[in-house]
Amino acid sequence: MSVAPLYLEPRMEPRMASLLGSAAFLHTLVEALGSPLNLVLPEQFAENAERFRSVLDGSRLGGRVYFAHKANRSSALVRRLTATRAGVDTASLSELQHALAAGFTGDRIMATGPKDPEFLWLAARCGATVHADGAAELEQAAGLVRRYGLPRLRVMVRLSGFETSGAKTLARRSRFGTAMRDLDRLLDVLERHRDALDPVGVGYHLDTTSLDEKAAALEGCLRAMEELRSRGFEPRAIDAGGGYGVSYLARAEQWERYTSELTQAVMGRRPPLTWGGHGYGLRVENGTLKGTLSLYPAHRPLTGPAYLEELLSRPAPGLGRPLGTLLLEGLYDLYVEPGRALTDQCGASLAKVLEVRPSDTGAHLVRLAMNASDVGLEDHGVLMDPVLLPRDGSSAGACRPDGGGPVAVHLLGNLCLEADLITRRTVYLPRLPRPGDLLAFANTAGYCMDFTATHAQQQPVARKVAVHQSAPHAGGGAWRWCLDEQYWPTTRTGDDAS
Ligand SMILES: *Cc1c(COP(=O)(O)O)cnc(C)c1O
């Protein structure tokens, strides 16, 4: 069948492009370790941490970049980070234990999120900074410090419900943090526990792409710092949380074309672009388009460190001067907690093709040795094409001898479940895959590769391997690998060789 392909090509920086260009290496790995298989790139991770850090340096701000651990469970990534200037933001007892075992000391660990007593105790015991959700957590923490004779605990308070002073924007509702209007009560708690708790500062984490909302939140934090000072505290840091984002696609025009064609398909003006005509949040009622697109904005012009830089150069909505300048003048440190953005270009997920067959929709069905929970693209609303790695080493881009050219396929998972589709999108590949070929999903290290992985139906969960090149810099040398749990920062330099 001839189709006008709607490609969504993944954005790949040189290291990722080199890795996914090494088909023979990747086939060997999957033969040895099975499918699915996850790859992580510790060197890229360290480089990303430095890129974020250089935004702070460029604004002459002190502070720290904390990796939001929940984005990836890898040991290699967390261990590699210990050899940088970054810290780690943990959100559970196990993540905290993992960070400690990787070599982080308490002074570079943040404990965020809802805390059970054990998590709070270990955080207090190891001298992590406790980012408290509210008054109850502060009370509990103070109780632990006194009962166990622990050193005065560094705490931050998470704020929410920011409103801009001028034009009223609706404050985003969050189940986390303490509303700005309740700050006074929180400060009463801190005053009562002055001996046990050291309030380092305040922070927020907003799950939004909106710079305006973040600028309002950052300004709200600056005001809260003044409140703390007026109560005789000496706060010194503001935590701007995460949410700097990733651009998954190489080309803006492919994304724009895809989303407008999807709208047309939902309106019934062209054949469906998805399994069963799924609309990704869009639907038609009485001939008009309803709903909103529930997809991650897969092509974004401003993400990661550049997004942070833009935030700092924005004028504070009320105070008027750039937020970075205001931080500097207050002599405040800036903490950031990127998750997804710090793992950008740091991982890929491989799946072996098991079966290819035609279907009555016109698209071929391609069944993979992987299921939807192994690569949470659909869960996170991320649309991007996999890279086809033929088994025989022929170029994936080449047209087939029978003149097939680009084909539409549905990617099916390995569960005995109707809903197990790797993506509900109809995917276009440069040619029809064959059993034994690999599909490589680029850039899955942030939330996609292990956040949702389960043992459903006792299918194997992907193993994870750390890959690095024999020469130290990007583009340098042959690819090498070890199991994720075998990787330490010395692995890459050969310091571990006897
Ligand atoms: C999830 C989370 C982050 C990371 O968010 P990203 O969007 O992955 O950058 C940072 N801080 C907190 C408190 C979080 O819950």
C-alpha cells in the first residue's frame, strides 16, 4: 500500500545518534540480554547536569541542581552524578537509600514528596534537606530531631497557590504544598521549633510548561523569603522545582502537520491516524471539535537549561525586574530539581520484532517483545517514531527490492490484552520490518523506560545497561557496556582496571 507518511522523527544529539547508528552492537546486546532492553548514557547525564549548572553560574547564582530521581531508577545515572556538582532529589525511602548507597552524602540530598515516618527519619538522620509539604511534616520532623538528639534539620517549605498581584491569573490547584495564604501559620510552626529546624528557604514545583505561572511562583517565593526574614529567620535558598521539559522531535513542521492531520481525522475529514480512531483527547460533538489534546508537546522550542535561563531573565510580574537579578540581590541560592530535562538524550529502549502481518486497516501489525508498560510513551502522551535497526545490517532507510517504501504499522505489545499497544498512533516506518529486526525508541530515560514497568503476565521487565564510549568525548570511540548495577564512575575512565 502506498501512503503519504506522517513521520515524527526523534531528536537525537550526537551521542544518541552514534549509539543508535551502531546496529550490530545493539543486536549483540539484545541477543545476550533479551528484549526489551534499556540503555542509559551516564556521560550524557553528567553533561546535562553541567549544562544546568552553567545557567546558575552564568547568572552568578549559587545553589545546586538536584536530579528528581523519580524520572529514572538507574543506578549508573545516580552514581555518575555523584562525580559532578549536582545533588539528588528523592521522593521515597527507597530512592533515598539508593542515593546514599550511590555515594551521595546528606548535604547533597533533598527529600521531597509525601513522606512516611521511615523516609522522614532517614532523611533527618542523614542530614538531607527536608522539603516539607506542610505544617504536619514540620511538626513530625521537629519531633524526630528532639527525640533522637539529631542535629538541627535543614528544611524548606513547599508553597502553592501563587497569584500574581496585577492581572489575576488563576492559581493552579495542587495536592502538594502549603497555600501562600497559609504561610503565616506555617511560620508559627517554624518559630515554635527554632531549636530543631533550620528553615533554609521556600520552593515550589509546578507541573506546567507555562513560563508565566513559574515567574509568578518564583516571585511569590521571593515575597515569602521576606516574610521569613521579618520573623528573624535567615533563609538563603529558593527551590524552583522541576518541569523544564524535553523536545522529543527533530522537526517542528512534522509535529505541526501531525497534530493538524489528527484534528482532520477526528473530524472525519481524512482516514484515522490511530488505532480505532482514538482522538488523544479530541472528539466531535454535533459536527464541532471538542476536548483538548492530551499529548506532551513533543516539539518544544524552549526546554531544559534554556528554559531555566529564560525564566531567570523574565521580569518578575509584580516587582518588574528580572527574576535572576532579584535572586542575586537577595543573595539567595537557587535550587532546581529537573527530572525529565536532566535525562534528555540519556537513554533508549530496544525491542525485538516478533511478527509482522497485514491487517484489514491497511496498516501492518508489528508485534514486539515489549509491552506498553515497558516504554511508557502512551502513558506520558509522548509521540515519536522508533528507529528501525535491521538484523541484516542493511540501511533502514533503503526502499525494499519489491518497491514497498514507507509503510504504516501498528505497534503491538506482548501481552494477551487488547489494549496493549506500544502507541495508539499509526506509525510510519521507512520500510516494513522483519522478525528479528530491532526497534529503538530514543530518549526514553525520563519516565518512559521504567516508571510504569510491571511484571504483568510474567513477561520479563527490561534489563538496563550503561553504555559509554572508549574515548572520553562525544563521538569518540567504540561503544562499551556493562549492567546498570555494575557501573561506577570509575568504569568509564578505566580507574577500575587492575
Ligand atoms: C516530579 C518532580 C520533579 C521533576 O519534574 P520534571 O517535570 O521531571 O522536571 C521535581 N520536583 C518535584 C517535587 C517533583 O515531584
